[in-house]
Amino acid sequence: MIRLCLSALLLTAALPAHADVAEAVTKHALPGYARFAETTAALAALDTCEAEPLRAAWNTAFDAWLGVAHLRLGPVEDQGRALAIAFWPDPKGLGQKQQRALLEAADPATLTPDHMAELSVAARGFFALERLLWPADTPEGDYACALTHATAQDLARMAAEIDAEWRDGFAATLTAPGPQGRYLDVNETRQALFTALITGIEFNADSRVGRPLGTLDRPRPERAEARASGRSLHNITRSLLALRDLAHALHDPLPQTDAAFDRALHQVGKVDLAKLDDPGMWLKAEILEENIKAIADAAQMELAPALGSSIGFNAADGD
């Protein structure tokens, strides 16, 4: 560890800070949030109770969310929106319990936009919709359909608000920091974006892989993210691709970090998180976890010196 830190310090001294916060904002964050708003609006606009079109639109919107989900700063954190959009992990099953209570009460007043916005974050967002669109013990019926639409509309409202707040203020907060804003100078904005990158990588390793991985003698495949919809590994792939895009928006080239991303993305194709009871598959998943962690190591060795930055506090810390 001392050797790694010394190497990083030497690189910092040798390399000038070369970061383009503006590019990260204009080519990564703003288009990503615009896409998120567009796809959730399309989901909310569907006037059907048929599962297939709703599932297709939900998948498209979830893909868009994964393009920006790592940007845990600014408007997405205001009002607890990030958790309301994607409340996972949920180790106590709060979302399922609260959603079951809503379905049993079947109160139409619950479905108004104002009331939906006041519901617990565990009962909202993508994972609430997943439970409704891929029901296990959830009863189907008119109220379930109405709750699906109300949940989609609540999600689209949050996406539109976040998109607008990025365009109308927060983008400038990042690209033109100053004493009156959230960030004092460009070093703070670089640190915020670098922290978002590293935290996003670690979330894939520790939560998306590590939680279902468990231990060799006690794997926990039931803990995989978006298991009901079959998106667990797809989410990892989409997230890693988005994180690599952010890394390159901040600095280019990144040969060591790219090589680490390539190894992890290649390993994703070898893993099936539903089959972790097989020791051979468990070992492949463990390799994936280590490969993803290696991306963070490479980025800290290669990107941090180029940015003149380090990891700071992130809103996801402690989740």
C-alpha cells in the first residue's frame, strides 16, 4: 500500500492536472439525464395494462438510469431522489412489504402524484415497478395496474426534475465553481466527479457482485439486483460501460484503466449469478468481483494523478 501511494505521489508530481469537467458534464451527465427523462416519460405515457410493452419500456428506462446512476451528486441526491428511483439493496424487504400493504388497501387516493411523492422510497421507483411487472405473490388486477402507472409517472416526474435542474443550474455549478456555489473551485468539482467514478465502480464489486456472491459455503444468489427481471448481469455491464465513458470524459487516454475495464467486461460473460451454488461458477463470480475492484485500483493509479485528485465523501458512502 505504501509503495502504491508513493507511486501515485510521484505520478502526481510528474503529470500536470488534465481534467475536463466541462466534457464530463456536457458529453456524459447532461445527455445521460436527458435520456433518463425521455425514457421514463415514454414509460409513463403507456396507456396499457399489458405486461410486455410495460416491461420493454421499463428495461429501456432502467438502461438510461444506469448511464447516470453513479452520479450521486447534485439534484439526484436532493429530496432523496436517488433512493426513490432505485431503492436497492433492500435487505429487510421493506419495498415488498410496503407495496403489499398498498395493494391490500387498494386506496385510489394513494395514486395521486402528491401522495406518491410522499410514499416511502422503498415503495417507489424501478424496483417497485419490477415487483409489479414480474409479480411473485403480488395480486394482479385493476388496482395493481393503476399503481404501476402511478409509480411510473412518479419516476418520470423525478427524472424530469433532475434533468431540468442539471440543465438550469447544477451543470454551471460544476463547470464554473465559486464561493457562492456548492463547490469552491475546479479541484473540488474534479474530486466530486472522481469520487463518483470510484464509488460507482466499487458499488458494482461490493453490491452487484459481492452481495449475491456471499461465501463459497453460503452463496446468496437471491440477493442479486433485479433478479426477477433477469437484469442482474446486464446492469453490471451497462454500469461499467457508463463508468468507462465518465472516466474518458475526465481524461484521455487511460490505457491501464481501459485494460482493467476490458477484463471485467469479458468476465461478466462467463458468470451466471443464479448458479452460484456451483463452486466453479462461484469462483468465476469471485474473479469478476476482483476484476471490477482492479478497475478502481487502475483509475486511482492512472486517473487520480492526471486530475490532481483523490477520493472524497460520496452520498453513497455507508449505504
